[in-house]
Amino acid sequence: MCPRKPPKPCSYPNCPELTYGRYCEKHQKQMDRKYSSTNRPFKHLYNTSMWKKLRKQFLQEHPLCVECKAKGVIKAAAVVDHIKAHEGDGKLFWDKSNWQPLCKSCHDRKTVKEDGRWGKKGRVYSYDFK
Ligand SMILES: [Zn+2]
Ligand SMILES: [Zn+2]
């Protein structure tokens, strides 16, 4: 006898399919798609010419990474980081007092940390700045 867990109904509301995973095959695919499209729901904000302009301006005014500076290291900032995660909130996104200049490695470190925290809740907000 091979002990196998009994299949459970799909977690999708009103779906009668039995599955060994969380969703039946069909809904798993649907959820994966949904996840990847909601993964960066505010990514378009970074693609606005307004952001590109303000970001450049901000880095000109604040050319040094604040985290490195706090450690006594002088390093050029490459990224405008939101101190408080905006999660698509336009007010936080555009609020300059919520911005800080970071170098790439400090920003990556912060993003990984936040992703770990929010990822558990399914609210991942990593982004790139290409
Ligand atoms: Zn299903
Ligand atoms: Zn840094």
C-alpha cells in the first residue's frame, strides 16, 4: 500500500475539481497568471516621463547613497528608493519626502528584505529601474 493523501477540492470558489495541490490544474494556471500580472501592478508609474524626470533631478540633488553614507562610505546613488513602500499608492509614490537615494546594492538588499516580508502575504513589490 502506498499511503497517499486524499485529494482535496480546488480552492477556487465553487470549483468541484479534486486536486493534490491548492488548485486544480486549470485554476492553478489561472492563479499563476493572475499572480504574475498583479506582481507589479504599479510598474507603469516608473515608466512615466514624469517619474524619469523627477528621479533624475532627485539624484542630481542627492547624488550619494544614504545607507552607505550612514556607514561612512561615499558611494554614488543609482536608485530613488521609497522609504515607506508605496505599493502603488500615488501619494506615497510622488511624495519626495518619502524618497531616498540608494546605490544599487543597498537598494537590492532592501528590496529582498521587503519582498521576504510582504511575499508571505502575496504582496510582492520588487521592481527594476531599467
Ligand atoms: Zn479549480
Ligand atoms: Zn549604498
